[in-house]
Amino acid sequence: MDWALIADGVAPADVYETLATDEGQARAFAKLDTIKDDIVWYDSWSQAPVLLKDGGAQMVQSANGRIYAAIKDDGAPFSIVWDSHVYDLDVWAIMKGTPHKEKAMEFIQFATRTVPLSGMQDVAYGPTRLSAQAL
């Protein structure tokens, strides 16, 4: 939806404000309608590099780690384009009323420390803590 609006002329700085309206959503879907016959949908991030490699798609939107691994491990002739990329962040949440709140808090405290967050370079994802960058 983000990219559809950008392709339809919405300034990147205005995309989410536009998308928050019914008109903006309709505009994004209308733009997607113009290319719907050429879109290849897939069910798993692992399918993206396969589609590129076998010619099932000319370009994909994917988790960069999958494309990075295909380049690094398989020598795939792909290029990652960061222009107009979209951030996808994950969060931890604890169910209200859980009897295991203390254990959940301990896990989150561990999982968000410097060392656990430093392992993401193995799949080309930058750490979310500045202190993990050096590792």
C-alpha cells in the first residue's frame, strides 16, 4: 500500500497520513489494480529468492536477510535496492493478566541486551541497540 501510493504520486512524507484515510486506501488499491495481473503473491519469505532465480518474478519485495543470504551463500546475481524501503519492526508484548509476567519480563530483559541483539549480522539485519553495533 505504501509503494502503491508513492507510485501514484504521493510524497513519501505524506504516505501514512494519506493511507490513514478511506480515500487514501481507495487510491492505493486503485493503483494496485493497474498491475494486479502482473503481481506474483507468495506465502513465505523463502520463496522470494527462488522466484527471482527461476524467473518467476523480475523483482521482489522481501526480507533483506533472505536476499542477502542468496547473494552470499548461493552467489545469486541479485542487488538489494534500498530506495523507498519500508521498515518492519517487531515488538515484544506480555498478555495482561498472565501468571508468568515475571518470567516474560526476564526474557524481554535478556532478549534486548547488547549481546543477544548482536547476532543479527549473520542475516544482514542491523542491531536495534547502538551498543551491539561493534559486535
